[in-house]
Amino acid sequence: MPGGPGPEGPEQQALFGWEDTELPAPPARGGFRDSPRARRMLDVREVYAEPAALDSPRGRQILARLPGVPVTEVAGHWRIPSLHGNDGNIARWTRIKTETLVLGVRQSLTTRPNGRSADWIAPGASNGCAMACAYCYVPRRKGYANPITLFTNIEAIIAHVRRHVRAQGPKPEANQCDPHAWVYDIGENGDCSVDALICDNTADLVAAFRSLPTAKASFASKFVNPDLLALDPQGRTRVRFSVMPADDSRLLDLRTSPVAERIAAAADFLDAGYEVHFNLSPVVLRPGWERDWADLLVHLDDVLPARVKEQAAAEIIMLTHNQQLHEVNLGWHPRAEEVLWQPAAQETKRSENGALNVRYAREVKREALARLRELIAAHAPWLRIRYSF
Ligand code: SF4
């Protein structure tokens, strides 16, 4: 594709050293969010904002941390032609994700039932991501050039969640989401750890759940942000570190923290008051996948202390893909598609919005899940599987 990366596809950006599995120490002043490592992830040089977002306390707080950064007012955060969509943006996705921030006001405040990863999906406080995983479903509607949009009406989002939690009353019976608490996913369309580099929405949500004894927040993350260790969640927030074999992650999880660093952070997050689970996600079937997942499970078993293992649980999520994303990826990262796009093993399903989604064929998936469960039983028998999908 003109202007795109070469035929070898993009290199994993050197955000972090692969051998470095220590949790980065926060700098003495300002926190991790002001460190050079944080700025390699997010170095905002332009802001697009709805006027109402600019006028809000959260919007003003965010902009106060971005002195001199030009702001372009937009009527709506949802469609910004120069920013969203794929046409013309393929060559500059990473730059857009690093340097652009959108501020908007979330209009729809609804909580949806889920029943798999969480009991409920809360209205997220952001949409979009500074990372660039090749299989990510989040950009399907905005296009891959989908930087972080932060919603500044965080008080309204939290008030809605509080009302919803109170309306449920105590959880009547245990389920795989949690034995006691209603679990609310707070990060469906982004990564709360990265959002916390630029605003306090994640901190506010963690604080809100601290005072909701019948509920628990939950979010998946591929980024280790040591600033979250100071949020004092008091057991009411579950972080789910996503893990996959290092070779897959290098190829597919662009701009994320190395998997070994996510695993190394687990004990620190537990000690800081989080519940720490793992997402074995996505499981990508390719030659050698069983050996590499076994190595990963052995690594988890070797490095995690007993206190992490005792409370850990995992979700297994098999890769799903999408024809449009496949075609987009061919333009910038064809090597990823060599493992993601496997028509002989996959079947298609037309979604309600007309998109052609792809997943492993029923029998392929059944056998792979059975094999992965065997590997877990052999190498990490303490890892309770909450559900597989
Ligand atoms: S970290 Fe999550 S939201 Fe961000 S690009 Fe990767 S899969 Fe998508």
C-alpha cells in the first residue's frame, strides 16, 4: 500500500525492552504518566473536542495538562473525517494514536447484560485506544485510525452506574463472573490503564466501586501503568491482564507492554488491592501454538507467587476476525494476516450490521479448547477457567 510499511510489516515499537520484566518505577514527581515511557505511548499534540467537553471540569482538567496543544472544536466526537476511517490514514495510524486525543460527551448511558466476562457492560468512559493490536474489534466502526476518545461527563457515567448497581440489590447467587459481586466491565472499548495516562476517569471509576459493596469493576489490559497502584481499589476492581505467547504478541499486539511485564506486574497489583485475573486472549491457532501456550503456562506457574495463583482465574477467548479488518491489515501488516486469516479453519458469520465476521469452525474450536484445557491442567492447574468463548 503506498506510503505504508514495507512488506515485512511493522516492527513492534520499542516502547519497552522485551527482557525487562520489572514493573517500571514511577518517577519521583508527577507519576508514571509524566515519564518518557508513558510519553512514548501517548504524546498528545492535537485535541479534537466537542464544545461541551471543553466546558466540563474533566475537559478543563485534561487540557490544563496539555499546555500549548492546539484544540479543534468538532460538532461530534463520533465522526471526524480527517481522523477516523481508513482511507488515507493507514500510513499514520500509530502517529494518530500517539498524538491525537478526542474529547466528547457520552450521550447514551446504558448498561447492557453480558454474562460471560462480566455480569454487566457499563457505559465506558472512553472509546478507542493508543495501542494497535492487529485483531482488535474496537476500530470496526470508526476505522483503524481510532485514537482515544475520552468522555468528559464522568460524573454522569458514575451516577448511572451507581443507580444501576443499587437497583440490582445483592447478587442472589454465585456465578462464574463472581461468587458475590455483580461484575461491571468498565473498559469494553479501550484500555483503562492507558486512559489513566491522560485523565482521572479510571481513578474515578475505581474510587466509585470502592463504595459499592455489591459490585466490582473489571477491565482487561495490555498495558502496565504503575500509577494505578496508588488508586486503592480495596478489592472492588478486577484487572484482567491479557496474555498470549510472546511470539504471537510481538507480531500482533503492537504498542502494548510485553506479556512478561504484564505477568510480572500481577503481584504488585494484587498487593495494591486489585483482584488480578488473566485473559488468555486471543488464542490464535497456527503451527506450534500448543508448544508456545504450554511455555506461557509454565512461565505463569514459575513466576507468579502463591498469593496471585490463589485468587487468579482466566477467560479463554479464541480469535475472532473480520473480513474488512483483514483487508485493512493486508495494507499495513500482512504478516499478521498469515496467522489471523485461516479460511480452511474458519467459518464466516454475517453480523447484524452486515459485516462478515470470522471465527474458528465449531470442531476446530472445540478441539483447540479441549487441548488448551489439558495444557492448563498439566502446567497451571491452579488457574481456574471462568469461561471460554
Ligand atoms: S489494547 Fe485492546 S482496545 Fe487497544 S488495540 Fe489492543 S485489543 Fe484493541
